[in-house]
Amino acid sequence: MDPVPYTWRAGTGYTPAPNPNPNPNPEIQIQLQPPTIIPMTCYNHSYYFCTPAQVALAAPAAPAAPASTTSKKSSTSSKKSEAPKPQPPPAPASESHKSGNAPPKLRLGSNYMFPPEHTKLHIFNKSSKVWEEKYKGKSFDFKQFTVATTFTPSMVIENVLGKTGDDAKGWAITEVVEIGDGEWKKGTTIEYGGDKSGGSLASMGWSGKRGNSLPPVWAVVHRV
């Protein structure tokens, strides 16, 4: 089929109008479409021949991994806190620092025989002679002691002062009795190292009844 002749006229364009038929001829439509260009790969082996190029479809790239939001721990915080090392036991106190009121040290598996009877002593902290007139009406602090009745007055003085031997000489213990209104009456006085200082507290009347069925013993350790 021969193509339709066209004539160009100024002001009117092509005559007849291109493609006046609403249903174009398929042959004409195919003829008017530009040819599809197929990529070719050519090889030179004495003769040239071409084959359609093989286009490899690349696999879609994997999405990028999201940025880590976890902050890197510092070397100091990542380390586990070490448990404190156990401290060695304190060195035993020397003889000069041992308290006379401290209980004896017992070996493992050993036992202690306690005295069968104790008395209660209330001893004033200050060595003031509270029975004197100048101390009338004044109040004094005191310490309470539970003492074996087999103790001697000298042993009581040593425990109160923390001194022994010549260092405790010139001291004495005196029992006092309250008569009311902050006034105290002087009782028996026993000097350290004296004749009566070696007897037991029970022999002086400071028995296990004191502090129980009878009032406790009130005393002052003072200089002679």
C-alpha cells in the first residue's frame, strides 16, 4: 500500500490532515512507530557477527543497616565492680592497753567457769569525797558494775583506775550512804594495799543480796 501523499500549504498545514481516520490502519501505525533498538554485542573472529547483548538485572541492593543507638560503654563502667577485699583482723592489744574489765580470751572449744555470786556496785565517776559539806546537794555521774563477790577491794580499785601495783598506791575505796536531799554519809574506807584490801567483798557485806533484796553498794574511789 502506497503512503498517502501530503501537500504543505502555508496557513493550512498538511493536506490531507495526517491520520484523519480515527481508527488508524495498523500497518500505517506500525510503520510510523520508530523501530526498537536492540543492543548488540559484536565479536571479531575474522568475520563480524553480532548477538543481542545480555543485560543482567542486578539484584536490588540490601537496605543499609540502621545506625546503632546504643552508646559504647566506657571502660570504667563496663568493668564489674570488684568486691572489697576482707581486712585482716586487728592485732591483739598490748598488755598496757588491755582493759581490766575485758573478759578473758577463750580458746576454741574451751569453757569459762563463772563465779557463783555477784554483787552490784555503783561507783561515782569523779574521785570527789561526796560526803564532804561542799558537795552537799550536788549531783554526780556514776557507773554500774556487776562484780563477783570473790573480788577484793584492791581488785575493784585496780579496775576503776586501770592501774596496778605502785601506780594504785595512795588510793582507797569508801562506801557511802545517801541520807536525802543530795547528802551522803561516809561509810567504811579501805586503802589499796592495806590490811583489809585482800579480803573478799562478801566478807565486807557486799554480798549477792546487794542490788537485789538489798540496795546496791554506793562507793567512791578516791585519793587517801
